Amino acid sequence: MKKIHTHYDNLKVSPHATDKQIRTAYLRLSKKYHPDYNKHPDAVRVMQLINRAYQVLSDPDRRREHDRWIALQKNSENLTQIPVMYGVIPEANAFEGNIFSLHKNKLYLAAIVLVAILALGSLIFWIIGRISLPENKDNTLYTVYETAPNGVDWPISASNIPGYPILNKTGDLKLMVRNLNPKSAAFIQLYDTMQMGQGALQTAFLPASSNFSFSSLSAGKYHIRYMCLDNGQWQQSQIVDVNQDQSISLQLDDLPASEFISLDDISK
């Protein structure tokens, strides 16, 4: 099972860390990764993760919400198989230090030229890799995951993803899901709101500006948890009381990383 990455991981502190320890970790990481001190191209992105983590963990209410979100992930066997939106902060040992402090002599000049050549080669490989990523029908690149979380290639059109269980196929009702976002596809999972412990009933791929119907459902209360494939953000729909064929629309808004799925709906 994949590890759940949290704001605690991004600040490299324990979930039981005190406010002082969180503040100390933030100052230490800021000095290490701030773009003013760290010239690596990823320094800006890493600093954004650090700032987001500190904004949540330094606020008591938002930290409690984050702790509840972590508990939900750990209590759901299905979700632990899915990559979450937060990655581990990359180490900076290979690029720490200020390049402008190098002495202006031939040896250091040669080193700078070598680093520039390597950087240019890395950029070329990165561009090639981006071009080779799969595209949806609108030619929008999926910039987060090249395959589904279980390693299966993304389907060409809206459909269930092979390898995921299909449960509760005992009724004759349908719940159609509309993706209103014209650019981002979505990884979507259907849940029985009254039986969260059993995991997702069905899992599907929903391209941009398309529809998909979860079928053969029994009457009950359902909701959708979905990940936007252009930014990795997780969101949750409202609860739908399905007693006849119904539909639900997903906006796939670009939420800040500190926004998490509301736990209030899950407890209803």
C-alpha cells in the first residue's frame, strides 16, 4: 500500500509536534529551500508545499481538519491504494549553495559549463516526456499520473477502470456523472454514504466534457470522490439520494492544496 503523504511529511515533523516544533521546522526548511538560497528549478515548487503545510498546521482549526482527513484515509482500505496530492519534498543536497560564490577561474568555469550542459539535457528529456504523456479527446495532457493508480492504462473513453471491484450491482437504477471541466479528466469513485467502511463501489475514468453512468444501483444515498488529473486535487460531491435514475455534475475546480474533502457529509 502507498504511504499517505500529509502536511506533517512536508514539514518533516511528527503528527504530535508542538506549535514551537512546527514553527522551528518551517524556519529551517524555508532557509534550506527558499529560492533566494536554493537555485534548483524545483525550489519554488518545494517552497510552495512548505508554505501550504505551515499555513494548515499553524492554524488549530485547519490542523484538526487535516488530522481528521488523515484518519479517514487510514480507515479506508480502498483509498490507501490511491496516490494522494502531496509528494515528498525532494532532497536538495545536490544543488545547495549559491553558484555566484564560485571563484572566477578556469576550473570553476569548466564546472559551470558542464552543469549547464547537463541541465539542458535534463530539460530536453523532460520536454520529450511531457509530449509522450497520454492525451484526452481535447488534446489536454494529463499532467499528474500517466496511468491509473492500480497501474492500468487510462481508458480511451469514459468507462469503468479494469482491476477495480464493482459492487452493489443488484438494482436497476443509474447515476450519471457529468464532467463539466473542458480541460481536465477525472478519476472517480462511487461510494455508498451509509456504508463508508466497504470502500468504493465502482471506479471509473471520466474524460473532460464527458458523461459516465454508474448502473445497476440499488436505491440509497451515494456520493462521488474524484481526483482532477491535471492537478492531482481530490474533491467530493454532494450526497445524492438515488431512488430513480439521476445525474450529478462535477466542476473539477482547482482547489488550494490546503482544502480537503469535507468530513461533515461523510458522517451524515
